[in-house]
Amino acid sequence: MAESPYIIEATLENFQTEVLEKSMQVPVLVDFWADWCAPCKQLMPILEKLATEYQGAFILAKVNADQQQELASHLGVRSLPTVKLVHQGKLAGEFSGAQPESKVRELLGRYIQSPGAELREQARALVEQGQAAQALAMLTEANQADPNNMEILVDIAAVKVALGEKDEASTILSSLPADIQGRPDVKQLLARIRFVEKAGAIAPLADIQQRLQANAADAEARFQLALHAIMNNKFEDAVEALLNLMQTDRSYGDDAARKTLIELFDMLGAAHPLVRTYRRKLYALLH
């Protein structure tokens, strides 16, 4: 067991004081393991690393299930590893089997904040106010305070996309663990990078609007207007513009409006309300 003031060995005799009573002050993550258990050995370094990283925001209590069979049986442990989160003297959450770090962080995040959580919230507010550069500086500070937090790296990549730094964003995302890369929000971020690349040397919005005032049928300007809408998360405006372009100039850019619309649907995901509504309209237009 790693030597740390935040990692203890729990037994039937000390469970009341070391787990239940301490959980009234900070959450206690109870890890049931055994020497013969290979998944336990995969999970153990993750739990120990997080206990050190969180610096006492939670306690890791390790229980050797072979030596503490009565305790394991009393708490309903049927397989190893089993991890239970005790908070305020009560079971607050649990999982079985070796889990990726992101899943453990997700469980902990329901009850405690990671070192960079407050800075992430402040950065998110700055992004909403249109201050992406200031948000990036704050997230960089959060990353320095909490370097193992993959969520901060996802946030940094998202802000870099907003700032047009797509290559740096791609590098960050490609460095993330596979389970995080596979998440819907990260897949959507990668799709946004592809849209940035598709836009290329897209004209400023004011220039596009001026072109459309002069010629409302300018297909290139209408397509670039839709790309601008995507870049600014105005997805319904983008969908409407692309559908309209399909209706009036299907040949533009080798059917670029339809292809871009399908890519946008893929980016948003099948469960998104816009996708459910407009996929039917696209089908009706095509057939």
C-alpha cells in the first residue's frame, strides 16, 4: 500500500472510526481488493494517485477482502475489486471492476471538487461572456494546479477551437485516454475542428452579409453563412441555411450543403432535439 496520510487500511475493528466517523468530515472511498485479483492491481494505482492528488479532500480506505471476509460480507461485496463511497456515514455510490480514471473522478466529483474545479467554473463563465482568451489563461492556471485532470484539458481544447487554434486543440485531444476520446462531447469537439478546417479561409461575417445584400442567391455566401453559424453554436440557423441551400442550389459544391448537414447531425448526436426534428425534413427533401 502506498505511504500517504490520505490512504489507510480499514478493518472490521476500525471501520467505525476510520470510515464512518471520518466520512462525516470528508468522503471516504473504500476499496475492497485481494492479492490474487488482477483487476484490483489495475485499479489500485489510479485510486492511490487520486488520493494523493486530492490532498485530503477524500480518504482512500483499502480493505483486503481475504483478510476481512466478515467486513466484505457485511457490506455486500460479491466481486473484486469493489469500491464504495461513504459520505456522511452513508453509502453514497459504488462500482465494481477495474474502471478508468475518468469514471472514478466522476464518482468523486459528485461530492468533492478537484483542485481546479473553481477555476474551471470561472473560465466557463468567461467563455459565455465571449472572453475566450481570458478563459484560456484561467484554464492554463487550473491545469498547473491540477495537471492530472483530463476534464481541464478538454476545456482547454474547446477554448482553443473557439480561438481558431485547431492544430493545438487536436494535439491535446489526441493525447487524452481512449475512454475520454470516445465521449460524445469530445467527439463533437473533434467534429467542430473538422468544420474549422472545412471553413478554411472563410470570409468575415460582415463581408458575407454584404454579399448577400447585393445578391441573395449567392450560394457561396449562403454556405459560408451556415459555417459561421456552426462555429458560433447557432446550430438551428445553420441547419435552416443548409436546407434552404439544398432546395435552391443542390449542385453547389458537389452537394456540399447536404454533406455538411449530415456532418453537423453526426456532430450533434442522434439524441439532439434539432437532429430528431430536422433529420425528418432532410429525408422528406431527399425523397
